[in-house]
Amino acid sequence: MGLLVSLAALSRDEMVKLVLEQHYHISELTTKVETLQAEEVRLKRDGPRRAALFSKGTRVTAPKKPERKPGQWVFCSRAPPENAM
């Protein structure tokens, strides 16, 4: 009841001013809600993309060949082949 009595006591110019202030406040809040909803959609879309969890972020410019180096045959139970390339 207190709000209705205080609104009834306002003049026409004060009511117009109050409505304009509320309209401005509502438009600000609407813009903020739309921004947050767009950010939520973006985060949901980007969220599941998880690749290379153990990646350190840098790549070697000249990687080594994937082969055994000299001396790695020492731990084998048999001797290296004679006609190895």
C-alpha cells in the first residue's frame, strides 16, 4: 500500500520522469541479459573442444627421424641383423 500511496502523490511530470528512468533501466538490463546469453552460447559451443590435453604448445621445427639410434641394439636378446640398412 505504501508504494501505491507514494505513486498517487506524484504529479504528471514526476510520473513521466519515473517511467522514462524505468524504461532506460529496463533497456540496460535487457542489453546485459542478451550479452550474457550470447556469451553462454559461445561458452557452450567452445567448451567440448578439448584436444591435445598434454600438448606443451610448441612444435619442433626439425623433428628427429623415428628410428633406433646407434647403440640401442645393446639391450636386445639377439644380435642385430647382418644385412640391416
